[in-house]
Amino acid sequence: MEGIDAEKLREDFPILKRKVNGKRMVYLDSAATSQKPESVIKAIDNYYRNYNSNIHRGLYRIAEEATEAYTGSKEKVAKLINAEAYRNIVYCRNTTEAINMVALSLGKSLLEKGDIVLTTEMEHHSNIVPWQMLSKRLGSKVEYARLDGDKKFIDMEDYKSRLEKDPKIVTFTAASNVLGTINDIKEMTRLAHKKGAVVIIDGAQHVPHMQMDVREVGCDFLAFSGHKMFGPAGIGVLYGKEEALESMEPVLGGGDMIRSVSFAGCSWNELPWKFEAGTSNIEGGIGLGAAVDYILSIGIGRIREHEEELTKYALESMAEIRGVEVFGPGIGETGRRGGTISFNVNGIHPHDLSTIFDSEGIAIRAGHHCAMPLVNSVLGQDAVARISFYAYNSEEDVDAIAPAISKAKEVLKVS
């Protein structure tokens, strides 16, 4: 497979041409949000300039063009994850909202007092908080499959043991936004289905970076965000099996999600529109469609291969730096690690480290990364620094890390 020329790819991203503090910008925070290529920016601009109108309502030309573009974007998303059809693709704001939709609809109807929702210790808050909120209302319980002794992977024996309690819902991340760990989602889904559970996967850190085939995995639901995959903010995806989506009641009511309304009652629109109340984020959907086109033009397999090589190079480089502690799978385990590396430098708070990195034109993340239970309770850290890669990152970007750490040690007088 031909590799990616990251430096050439950078030319597609206007923001990567700018300088920060007079230096070449090195963007290492794609796990939080990715940068946008010119093609995505132009697609949104073209919508506003040439066919801005509402969808599904007008019989005039530009309304039909907008409807076709919006629906067409769902067909592209369905192709990317090998969904059965665009009927299985519901647009929402982000991964968080997608998971909340399932919790508020299916979770509310499926769970009773004492029923268990099983998740894991490596989850983002978005896959913990909705279930905790639901447990307060319904009296259900939330359990967490533990990580292994090395704090890298889910302890599969513990996971299997908890499945013996017959949880009604099993939900887990496909790839950790802190550890970078890639989970065996196909096997985890198979085991959960054997116990009759509904399976929901948080794909926010997986779908943008590696192949996702929902029919092969077999999950009932998959959630992910456009802004992490070259697309605009404010557009996210909830994939659901048709029977699962049909069984759910809408969470929001109003225009576009109804088939008919009378003073006596109402009936719902067909899938996927019954979950999209009111005027949709039309430009967001169109932009997401352009982002999928861009991913497919590169090749999702090439993106994964590029990031795995870059991650290995970074881990090897960071292993040479005194005082650096890296969390998650190691150098020999990059096949089970995405392009995310969380780390700390002895004697330097991650927030201070991030500030000094910024002075060098390098954007990294610092904090608990919306995974406080994992960072605080499991890893035993107040906060961690995090770098994360995408297709536009290069070895030159990685080579900027060590000098920035050296500067931080010098400024803060850490040996």
C-alpha cells in the first residue's frame, strides 16, 4: 500500500499554512477535533452561495438541490461504515448527543429498576454520564468492566464475568481517547449479544482513523462525530440497525420528524427522519459528505497505516527522553493502539507543558480529556498531556516534541 505524503497533504488544509508565535504550526490535537480540508470548506461555502434553502419542504429548484445534497451525504456515510442504507444514518450534533438519544429513548423503555448497563473504565464521559443520569431516574445500575493490570486493555475475563449478570445494555468505546487502545469490538459485541444485550459503540476515535464495518461488527448502534473526521462541528452520526431504530420513540418532537399531526395526536415520519426534528444542520451534513469523500480519496487503510507508523516513531522517540511516562499500549503493541499518546513529564504539570508547547507553535491537549474516572482513578493522575495524529501529520511534527519538552524542563528548571 502506497504511503501518505503528509507534507503534500498539508497543502489541502488552509489553517496548517499559518504560523503560531512565528513558528510553523504543528497541530497535534486531532483527537479533540481535526482540521478541515479546502474541499470541505468549499462544499459548505457553495451551499450558502448557491442553493441555501430548507430541505424536504420546498418544490423549487434550490430546495430540491439542498435535499439531494443532504440525503446524498447520508449515503456517503453509510458507505464509509458499510451500513445497510442511508435509512440507518441519523444525524445529530455529535457522539455525545447520539448516545444520549439512545439512552433517553431505548434505554428509558428497555430498563427497569435493578437492570444493568455495562460499560468500561476507559470511557469518555459521554458514555458514562447518560447512563448514570438514567440510573437516577429508573433505579437501574451502571457497572464498569475493569482494565487489566497494566492499565492498557480491557480485562476480558472481568468483562465476561460481568456479562454473566445479564446486562440489558452493553456499551463501550471502540478506541480510547486517552490510552489510544483499540478494543476488539467484534468479539465484545459477539459476547454481549450471546447474553441478549443491546450493544452501543462509541466510535468517535475509531471511524475517522480506521475501517469500521458495522455489519461485520454486528453492533446495534454506533455513534461518531463529524468534527473529528475532517468535517464541520455540530454534525454527528447515530447508526442503528433498522429494527433497533424502528423500536425507538423519537426524543424530540416537531417539524420534519412527523408524518401527520391533528389535535388528537400524531404519527412519525419514516427512518431516518423521525429522529431529526426541526430544521436540520444542512450545511453540516453537506460538509460531512465532503469530508467522507476526502477520507475515501486518501483511503481509510492508508490513514490507519500512516498513523500506526507515526505512532511507533513517536513512542520510540519519547522513550529516549528522561522523565517521560507514556500511558497505554507500548512500542510493540501499535497494532492495538490508535494515533493518540497520553504522557506526563516528571515535575511538570501537563497544563504548564501545554503552554510551553504552544510557545513553540505546537498544539497539544492537557487535562483529563473528558475521562476523569480513567485518568484520576485508574491511572492515578490529576491530568495528562496528550498528542494525537491524523493523516496530515508527519515525522517532522514528531521531531518537534523532544525540543519542546527540553525547553519546558529548562524554563521550569526540571532536570
